[in-house]
Amino acid sequence: MHFDEFAQQLGMKAGVIIAGTAGAAVSLMVIKGPIWYRFCLFGGGLVSAAFVTPLITNVLDLTNSENAVAFLVGMFGMSLAAAIIRTIQDVNFDSLSEHLRAWLGRK
């Protein structure tokens, strides 16, 4: 079985997987930390590229740029995910709840 056939069985394109892998590998050059941490970020970038690229290319109508999008998602995917997670952790949900109740009460 060729890699392209294997990727198709997973519902992905070989080019997207290869581009995402390359992007995740490039990100390793700037990521600091223990090898296990870097390996997790590499894997996360690759998986992000494989599964998020089709969504981005369809929503933004970038189907002709699928491999470029996969490269960028592979390179920045885990950094963006970490930033989103940190932001969610920093949200004061009690204050947010009060604001939402006040806003909904105005209607």
C-alpha cells in the first residue's frame, strides 16, 4: 500500500500530511524545552494540520493553497492552541456570567 492510498483511507491527502509534517518540523527549530515536550508539540502540529487544514481551506475557499495552509497550521498550530488554552484558563467565568446575565436582562 502506498502512502497516498493510506492517507486516503484516513480521509486525508498525502500532500497535506507531508506539508503539515514539514511545518511542525520547522517549528521544532524555535521551540525550547525537553525532548518529550517538543515531540508532543510536533505531534500536535501534525495532527492539527491533518484535521484543521480541510476546514480552513473550505471556509476560506483556499483549496488551491491546501499544502501551504497545512504547512502553516503544522508550524503554528500548537502555539495557537496553547494561546487559546491559556486565554480560556485566564477567563473569570464568575464575572463573565454576571455580564451575560446583565446583558440578557436588558432585552
